[in-house]
Amino acid sequence: QVQLVESGGGLVQPGGSLRLSCAASGFVFSRYLMGWYRQAPGKQREFVARITPFGYSLYADSVKGRFTTSRDDATNTVYLQMSTLKPADTAVYYCNARSPPTYLAPGSWGQGTQVTVSS
């Protein structure tokens, strides 16, 4: 079955950087739409970024220009490079996988990794 394992979260100061990883298994990774979502305390889970099987990416306005997502189909891993982090970026970050051909929500989720931006 689909398994997604996020890693790379932690505590970082405002303006700092982190790279999240999501290791995938149990499915044909190269054919899936991979996404990143986040959930802050008391808020709904929200879209952060996604990358298509062809490598096209899309970002939420709140992270555009600061975050970059990429994928390595050889290692079944998707990444989220986060730069110029702000306290508002504090959240649990989740990896998401949606299957072809329709890529419909909700897809499959990882367990999440905590990112805390604080001085």
C-alpha cells in the first residue's frame, strides 16, 4: 500500500531554511502527483505546493518565491526546500500522493513533520 514518510522538520529561526523530504513506497511514484500541505494549530490543513509527474510545480501565494518543491523519481522522494522562513510558516507539514489518471483528492497522506519558526 501507499506509504509516505516525511522528515527534515525542526526548529529554525526566522529567515532560516529547512528542507523537508518525503520518502514514498508501495506505488509507482513517477506517475503520481505529489503535494505538500500544512496545518497550523487551530487552523485547517492548507495547500502549500505540488509537483506533477512531468515536473511542473504550483505554489500557494503565501510561499511563492520562498519554497521550492522537487522530486527524484530514482529514489521515490519528493522535497520541499523552504527559505526565508517566517513564524507564520509554523505548522505540521504533510506529504500527499494522488494517483493517476484523475489525481483526485484526498489521496494518501504521510504522518507529518513539525516545522517551528521561532527566535
